[in-house]
Amino acid sequence: MALDFKTKENLAEQRALPSEGVAVTPADGSDLATVRAALFVGTGGNVKVDMAGTGTVTFNNVADGTFLPILVDRVYSTGTTASNIIALY
């Protein structure tokens, strides 16, 4: 069933969806400008991130056009081979 964002009943679902996107430049020494963002990976590969709460993980072999429904604070350049990454928040 599709969400109808015009009704008050679906307001919570609307707020749960990302409303902004920012291109990510992976960097080992700095966090994302947006805190706790989900990711879209345009060109697949490995994505090494700091998860919001569980530490550093590497997602291997992420396919082109994949949404990672995770919350991250940092995308590392070392260990990340994927590109065209967008932070969604």
C-alpha cells in the first residue's frame, strides 16, 4: 500500500524518510557533515564506515545502486572502493 503523505495519520512515516542528500567524499580523518546518515552507493564496491553506535565495519561487494539502511558517522577512504556515495538524512 502506498503512503499518502497528505493525511495526518501518515505524518510519522513521512518524517522517517530522508529529505536531504549530500555527496560523500570518503575521508579517514573526518566525520560526515551530517550526523548519522543512511547511504546510497551509486557505483558498487566496498564501503568502510563508522556505524552510529557499533564501531567500524566494512560492507563488502555492495552492488551498484544500493541503499544501505544504516546510520553512519564516517565513510573511510581507506577500505572504501565504492564511489558516487550519497549521505541521506
